[in-house]
Amino acid sequence: MPRTWWKCLAVVPLLGLTLWWIRSDGQETGVIAAPLTAAGQAAAGTLAAARAGGHGGGGMGIGSSPGIDPSTGAPDPAWRRAALWDDGKAEFCAYEVSWAHYGHVYKGRALLVLVKEPWSPAREVKADHPGRDSFEVLKLNHVRDVATGIYTYHQMASVFWRRDSGALQKIAATSSEACGVSFAEMTRGRLQTHSYFDGEGDAARAYPGDAVPEDGLPAALRDYVAGTPPALLEVFPSLLAGRFGELKARDYRVERRKLPGEAPAAAGPRDAQGGAPDAVELRLVSGSSKLTYTFEAPLPHRLLRFERGDGTAYRLARCERIAYWDMHDPGGESWLPPAVR
């Protein structure tokens, strides 16, 4: 009997070491964004609905569609899985921008660049040499440049989602102008912000797992162009703006309507009869805050225009699939329409 007891005791350290290895390996490989089983998705949706009075979250938040209540939302991932993302190019769209700031509306430009990349979950970066644990992400680079009097705002947010599940993997954002620089990063469910503004400074907080980042809505909302949006969508405020004092997610009511033949000429080819493709408008409302996104109805549902209740607006100037990283030499800017150079 004593010998058996000592053998059992000897196994305890090995069992503890095994559990530690499993836990650390899961953290290292980004298990937070692993796809849920169908049962897990249903359970997550039920839990979120119970917590928030029955509202569904976004299909492109942290995890695999967390917070989705099947009775109120059914995202369509066909646009993410379309073969066009495998052509070695990026969706490169330029917009004429009206930006509300300082009590005025300024003219500028925005670029929305959407591209497929291999991902390293261990380092949370693009994988130059993909390994066995690597997977594909869709990266949205949301770039905005607006001159305000004597100085110019340069702002950018990069948002990364798993291509397969739509799980939010990472956010990185920066805003710079003549007064200073602010930047933020979210990985593994933790958001770190760094600001030169008094009262903000350096801070860290948990990122709400059900929330869809506002800076990524030009891509994330494509789930609902052909799919059914939830009644309510939890949205995390823009990090692109560089102000981190009040960063609390809020619920937006989602309204969807079809707009026959609304796509502008800048969207590209007409149909066989020379008419414009149909469009779909997704309007998000939360109190006095209104965000309206109009997408092209055909895949991959490119953003045609965006309007905010404060007067901020994006209007598509040109959009094509190109290898923009090869267009850095003098003269490459000729691709851009004059209004957005």
C-alpha cells in the first residue's frame, strides 16, 4: 500500500506540468479567437442575450461570432470566403471626405484598404513564414488625412479578423497632428492606449469581447449586406480619432434597406444594360448618434458612402483591386483621382 501511495504522489507534479503547458500553449497561439462549435455559438448568444436584454452582437467581434442571438441576427460570411481575396491583390478604395471638427467641416481624403494576409497567432503579426499554427486574416487599413487650417491630421486604424470565423484578432490605431501623437493597440482581449492629452495618458483596460470596432465597420458590416442584422449591435468607439477619455461600447439599433440602382459610377462596371448595381444601406442609431453605411449589393459589398450625424461623410472616388504596394514610385499617385491626391 505505501508503495502505491508514493507512486500516485509522484504523478502529481507531472500532471500539474501538463496542465500548465496546455494553458500556456493556448495563450501563446491565440485561443481567444478560436472558432466555437455550433453549440458554443448558441450558448454564447443565449448568454449575451440574457445579459443585454436579448440583443445580438456583431459577427466580427472577439471570438467566433460571440453574442449572436440567432433569433435576431444571421450574418452572411460569403464575402469573406470569396475566392477574389486569393488573387494576390488588395481592395483599394479612395474617398472624398468631409470631416466635422473644431465646429467646422473640413475636406480631406480617406483610404480603405482590405487585403488577405497570413497571420502568426504567437506574435499577433503578419507571418512572413507561415507555420502550422498560422491562419488567414483580412486586414482593413482605414486611413484618413484632413488639413485643419495650418496643420493636418494623419489618422490610421488597422483592424484584423480571422477570415474563417470572422473573429476579431487585433486593432492598432494612431492619430498625429502638430500638437502630438496618440496611439492604441488591442490584442488578446486587452486594450492599451497612449495619449498626450491631459487626463488620458497611458492606460490599459479589457476590450469588450462582443463589441465590433467602429473603425472596422466598413468591413464588419458586410456580414449584413446579404445577411440579417441583429436588432442591436454593440459598437466600440473609434480609436482612429485619438481621444481615449470615454471608451465605452454602446448598443446601436440597426436598420437595413435596399437601394435599387444606387451604386455611383466610381464603383466600377455597370450591369449588362448599363445600369448601376443595387446598394444596401445599414443605419446604426444610438440616441443622437447616427452612422449610415451604404454598400454595393454584389460581392464583396464594397463601401460606397458613409455618413455620420455630425456632418462627417465619405464619398467613393475610386475603387479597384490592385497591388498597391508596388505603386510607391513617382507617378504612382496618378491612380488617385485629383480630388483625393
